[in-house]
Amino acid sequence: MKKVMLLLCVLLVFTSCTRKFHSWFADYQNDIKQEYIIQDANKRIHNYEWFYSQYEEIKATKQKVQILEGKPEQDGVKMVLASMVAEYNAKSKMTVTREQWKGQDLPYQIEE
């Protein structure tokens, strides 16, 4: 029985030194790291809060565009608004990472 156990231990040690084992273990370990990165609680909170703050900033910038009606600064504010909306919509489409933590009371996409 001791010889069988010793043989199994030697076999396990030998197997753990092969390239194939290290390749498999690296894939396994990185799969776990990837899930942790996606599911990290700090990132969840950050993404959740980002959508709310960005939505409110977009609403405020739309009001600025209305206030600046007919003034030369209006074009610059419109460009800023367009980039903010584009960023919100792009992150909203990231279903695996960011959009997963967006509040249900926020719109999926924002129209300019």
C-alpha cells in the first residue's frame, strides 16, 4: 500500500512539472481571475454609480444647450453632449461587464 501511495505521489509530482499541466493550470487560473475582475464588487458599485451620474450630466448639458439657444457657444456644448451620449450608449451596450450593473430605471439608450 505504501508503495502504491509513493508511486502516486511521484506520478503527481512528475505530472505537475510538465508543460501540458502548466498550460492547463494557467487557463484554469486565468478563468477564475477573469470572473473575479468582472464580478468585483467595487467595479459593480462604480459602474452602477457611473450610469446615474452620467445620465444626470447629460440632462444638465441638454438644458445648457437650450439656454444657449442662438449663441456661438451652443455648438461647443452640443459637441460635448454628443460625446457624452455616445459614451453612455456604448457602455450601455456592454452586456457582459458594465450594462449588467446599470439601474433598471435608467434608459437603455439616450437619443440626442
